[in-house]
Amino acid sequence: MQSTLSSMHLRACLAAVLVAATSARPSGPSWKGIKAPTGDDRHKVQTSTSANYSSQPNYDVPYTLLARSGDKFGTATMGMIIDIDGKDIEVSNNPDFTSILQANGKLYSVTHFEQPSPGVAYFSELEQDAKGKLSIKTTAPLDFSKMGGLWIPCAGSVSPWGSHLGSEEYEPDARAFEAPANADKSFSTIKGLDYGTSGHMRFFKSNADTPASAKTAGFNPYMYGYAWETKISSEGKPITDKLWALGRQSYELIKVMPDQMTSYATDDGTDVIFTKFVADKRGDFSSGKLSCARFIQQSLPGGSASKFYAIVSWISMGSAKAADIKESLTNLNGTKVGAKFKDLFSVGTITPDGKGCVEKDFRLTKAGGLDAECLKVKKGFEAIASRLEKRRYAAYLGCTTEFRKWEGITYDPINHVLYTAISEVAKGMEGGSIPNDHINVKKESCGCVMRMGFNSKEDYSVAWITSELCGKAINATLFPELAKDNKCDLDGIASPDNVAMIPEYNQLIIGEDTSGHQNDVLWVKDFKTGKLTRIASTPYGSETTGPYWYPNVNGHSYITYVVQHPYGESDKEKADEAAAIAHGGADPKRGWIGYMGPLPAVDKVEGAASASAAAGLVFSSLLAVSIALLSF
């Protein structure tokens, strides 16, 4: 039976409920937007010149610099990549996420440097003056020497208990590393090992470029691809460990929910997954249950990505302890030998038609941008396989492995919804995937921001997902000159990367990592007005990485964001132009670490505990019901 409610009318009704849900929030600032950069402005780090608050009109909003790559702080050099003994290698111009942390009555920060490999992260103590301006007092690299070094640290978040949560992206493929046929091949020629592996060998003070030589140097692929946490001791010292119980994947970031037990991990790449970890104890990642998501599409197959919505169910991947996973890396089941791919899975033969497996009890899988595989998990090794081969195991269980470029994720505690970015809707998401075909929408190269919700305010298990905002291609007929340098409409998003909710004002910050706009942009979406405002832009060839909102830090608020690899991914020749040097210094390719602000303080919203929260949950319930109706 066809539902008499049209999708269009239902969405309009739900949008009205969402606006009603936010009426109790304080009036947020209206941002003075900036124009899409042209001329010399394409060499600048630009921000909105002001924001209009109801009590403070025309509030100045500068971009305040904390550091550039290569800046010296005492004996430390910001962004200097180091080896296992702490010796200098080279300076990275690729900062990513930077946090603001409060502990012991002081302020601290952790800053990721993503590339070149090996990765590095810097722990800084901050100073805050009477007007709220932040500056770096001291800095030093975090110590990952007992964990084999830091692998491609991408975005991050701050936990509800105040720790820094980092990431490792594009994990190395252990099966390819162990394959005898690959032993003496260059990493650059091996799929699954061709990104970051050769560079990471510098951490071991080695120039190894093959699996055989890397083994001799001490490289183990199962050491990499984890989220990680930095806590601050009572003496102000960083304590860092990888989150072994959450397992390996290509982490963009993890987001912890207000219950301090449930966290979500986004997986960057091709044919990727969405997972949920529920810790056994609040604020403690040392053990817990992992689940992977199965998406049941309710929108029209082959329809627009902007109309996508689906029900989300969860498949258990089992429980594990961090200590057991870490132990398996060097001592699997008391053998004093670390786990290998062959210990976890048997590999079968794909049928000639490519749709199944020849051998009985093997399952056809495809995940992580790798070729299809016939796999069978070895009995007794399910728990280890679920963590060391997290994405493969999720595929083996039948979870959805078709997403492309799943990026940042953020939470709105008032409406009790998550927002997340899909940088490019393509490949497996376009339908026809084998063995599963859970997602089938039209390609959207400019990407989308999605909204996800729950069934009740006590529930932190995602139950549905729908498109919130998508980019669109530029009209080359109407704008032929702009289309030469821009693939996506200049007045909309392009390849959304990380997102950050300002729940107190019902506004969403959206950063870009794109070739769709010649200059990447930072946007604010105001849900109350529906307006999308461009509030910052970065120089040629750079990204607006790691935007994050800090509502009340000793009476001031901040929006942090980083300018990664200026003139790095495109327009490299423009770094030599006079305007580049005028606005970016003698070496304009250096990364920028800083924030917009300081801004006026606002009381932090901890959870959905107001009348507006109840309305937001009505919204969630209506959407869940509507999805069921539209699928009936």
C-alpha cells in the first residue's frame, strides 16, 4: 500500500518541528559573510569580519594565529616530524585537528600533523590573556615510540571528560603486507600499502621500501589504524595510548555521546563502514562491545542523494578488551608471535561470475577499496579478527560497506541528532555493489551533510539517517569563467569534510576539503533561518581542516580551525606570486593553526534536557515513523 503522505510534505512538516524545537535556544549571531575569494584574496586566510549578537552587534571576529608550521617554541619546532628516538626528520605543513583542553586550572592543546609520514602530534600548554586571546607557552611532540609511531593522524574530537581523541587514517593492509608475492615489491606498487608506508619507515630510521625489508626494521601493519586518546595528568603531562578495543579502520574521528559510553567512528575511504562502540564503563575505552551498521534504504533507488534516507540496524561484532588486542600484536594465544592475517581468515576462490565463493561456508566480501575476497573467519579468532580486521569482519557479517569518503561527525544535544559529512557520494553508493547492494543513489561529486537520529532521548543507538544538505555542480553554461576553476556551485558546499555543531545557537559549521572550489571554505548553516553563510576561506591548494566549537573557556568561546598544506594540492606554482608572500610570509606553504575569536561566552549545553529537547525528540520520532510509512 502506498503512503498518502508525500515525501515532500513530510519533510516540510518535520522541518517545522525542528525549527520549533530550537525556539528556546539563545539567539545566535548572524554572521557577516565573505564573498567567494577572487584576485589577491585567494592568497589569504580570510574570516567573517564581524558577527551580530543581539547584545553585541558588529562583534569583531578575527582569525587569531596560534602557530605556523616551523615556528619555534623554546627548543621545539611546531610540526617537526620525529623518529623513534625523537630526532628531527622534517617539518610538516599539514596540520589537521587542534584541540583546546582544560585540566588542572590550565589550558592545553593537541595538534595533529597528517603528512608526510610518519605522522606526529604536538602537545602544547596555552596561555589566555584577560581579553581571551590564546597563545602557545610550550610545545613538544607526543610520544608514540612504544606504539610503532603515529600513522596519518586526521581529524579529532574532545571527549565529554575532557581528553583529546585522535585518529589514524588509511590503515595499511596486513594481507597485502604478508603476501609472499609482495615480499620484494616496492610499497608504491602494492595496493593497500601504497599510501604512507614507505614514509612511515623513517620513524624506524629505515629506508625500507618492501614488506621483507620493513619486517626486518620492525614494522607491523596491525599496529596502525586506531583511534587514540591523550589524557592530562595532575602534573600537566600527556598520557597517550591507542584505543585498541575499538579496532582498526581508516579513522576520520570518533565522537563520544553524552552517556560517556557510546561512541561512533567514521571511516574515510572507499567501500567504508559506520561503527558503534559501547564501553563497559563510563569514560573508559579499555573494553566494550562493537557493532557495525546495516543501512536499509527507504528512499527511491537511484534517486537523488539529497533525498536519501534509510533505517539503520546494528549487527554485533562482539566484545573485546584493549589488553587482549594489544597482546595479540606480539603474543597471539601465548605463541610469542604476533597475529597475522592468515591466523584470522582463510581465503577462498571467487566464482567465475564474481558473485559468490567456490568453497562452502566462505563469504564474498568487498570493503576498503580493495578487490573482492572470499573469506572464512577461523574458529576461536572472531574477537581478534573483529578488531584487527574490523572492516573485513564487518563485511563478513553483512554490514554495509558501500560508503565513500565518510568524514567528520558532530552531535546536537538539544535536538538529539548527529550531523556527519560524506565528502563524495560515489562508487559503491551508486548501486550495483556485490555482494551487497544496500545503497543506491545518484552520484553527487560535491558531497552531502547527513543527519542521523535516535528513537528516544535515553537511546544513543542511531536508528535512521537522512540527507540534510548537498552540494551541486556549477552551471558551466551560465558561469563559464567560474567553471574553469570550480566544479561546484560557489554558493553551496563542496566536498564537506569536518563538521562542528554550535548547539547553543542551532548552527552547524561545515569545513571543506575539495577540488570543487578553487579556494576551500568554512560555512555556517543556521537552522533557524535556513541561511548558509561563508565565514572563512583559505589560500590556494589548502583545506579548512578540523573546525571545532568551544563554548565557554574561562569566559570566552572559540571556533578552532586549521589551514592545511597551502599551495599543496593544487595551484602549487602560485606560491611564488608576490601576493602569496605578502599574505603568507617568506614561505607561504607553511600550515596555519589558529581560531576564530575570542567570541562571547555562552553556557555549554550538556544534553537534551529542555522543552526544546522534547520537541527535538518529537522530530526524531516523526522521522522514524515517516520512514516506516514511506516504505510501507
